[in-house]
Amino acid sequence: MKFLVTGAAGLIGSNLALELQKHGKVIALDDLSAGKRQNLARFRGDFMRADIRTANYPKFLKECDAIFHEAAITDTTVTDKHLMFSVNVDAFKRLLIYAKSIGCRKIVYASSAATYGKGKVPMKETDRPAPANIYGESKVRMEQAAKAFVKENPGFSVIGLRYFNVYGPGETHKKKAASMIYQLYLQMAAGKHPRIFKWGEQYRDFIYVKDVVGANLKTLKYKNSGIFNVGTGVPGTFNRVIEVLNKAMRKDLRPEYFDNPYGFYQERTQADMSSSRAELKFVPQYNVEKGIRDYVSILNPKICIRKSRK
């Protein structure tokens, strides 16, 4: 099998590329403007450094089984709408044209729970989009472009995955755009009290990157097109995350609360997973406790070594 992964040096892209290489030949594409080349240290396939807006996609990639499009601006604080839409929307349309030109009939792309904005929970794919920032708007436009493409090209399977709050190994390069779980881990690893908005009862549907990879793999057997949530369906509060981190890191650091300065902030996210379970057959394997334990063991293996010796 042959695959193309864009954004392959990022959090999701790198984990996905490393897993896909177990199933065939993978071409990994990234301009390294946000991704980290070290994320692909164990990658054995071909790496192509290119900007998705101008990339000369490999014409030799015939008989491509699937394109996994993970490249995007993911920083929700970016306010340059032209830049956001150029990278997230226009480049995606360009990729769809490329897929058609080489006859690749499976395109899987990264959408986001940001399409729901401050919508009601649990969030269902049939809900009307209500993005609260231009990042969310760009993902809505991507979904619209995918629908239009499928309407004109009914023989293609184009699947959008609305990722909820993804965390896991491979995100260290993201800095302020990294998951809150990773940011809280860093604070606590430095012996600081973890800082969260008052009063920590906001909640997120945290999804471990290993499960995100699993959801992408499930699309290979799905013959239709559609949009699917990728979450756990069971959200966790930030207070709960700190509790789990304290236990995994063998610490006892109480949270420090401060006022939330963001008007567009999502107070809660929770995925309705009924469609993903029924159609994609995707069932997450990691809840927030299991995911954080596994993540901490990767970030700091010494913790696990000390624990195993007791």
C-alpha cells in the first residue's frame, strides 16, 4: 500500500506516519515551519520538505491508497484570516485536485471540534457549525470544500475527522499551541503550581494521539464520505487532569486559579461518538487517566522506573 501524509512532522502526522509505515510505503510531507523533524526519527519512508500551498506533489505516487492531510495552522490565536484560509482552505482544495489527478480515491483530512464553537454538548456532527474564531471558520470551509468535491466526484471517499482535544508524544514543538495536558505537565515538572482558569471545572474531551491514529486507520475500510467526531465522549475537567497528573508524576501540587481573558473560550467540549462508533467502528482505547499515565511514562521514563522498583 502507498500513502501520503501531509503535516507529517507534527503531533498527529508524525504518529500517523510511523504507524502507516507498518502497512506500506509512506511519503511524509512537511515544511517544518511548525513541525519537528525529530518527530520522524524512526521514520523509514521518503520525506519531502515543502509548503502545501506551493508543493510540487510527487507525480510518481501512482496507485496511492490514501492521502492523510494533517497539515494546517492549528494555533487558534492566529488572527490573520488571509494566512489562515490560504494554508487551511486553499491548500486543501489544491490537494483535492492533486488526488484526483493521480486517481487517489481516499482522502482523509483533519477537521476540528472548533467547528462547533460554544455549541451545546454533546456535540454531534449534524449540529449547525458555529465557529468562534477564524481557525474554526477555516475548518468549516474545508468541510464545505470536501462536500463540493464529492458531489462532483462521487467515486471518491473524502472523510473529515473532527479532532477534539488531542494530546500526546510529538507535541513539544507546539509551545503555546500544545495541549493543556502537556503545558500543565511542564509546570508541574518544574515544581510549579499548575495555573488554570477559575475554577477549573471547565471540561474538555481529551483524546490521546494514539487513539487519533486509530481513528485514521479505521477510515481505510470506510468506503463512503462523511464527517466524524474523534473524541472519547467522556470529558474531563481541568481539576481532574491535575489530579491525574499529580498521581502519575508522584506530586501533590494544588492548582492556581486566574481569570479567563478570552471571550471566544470554549467552556466545554464533548463529542457525541455514536456515528463514529456505528460507521467507522472507532472505539477509543484510552480514557484521560490511562492516556495521561502513558504520556507521562514517555515524557519522563524515570518516574516509571522509580515506581516499578517500589
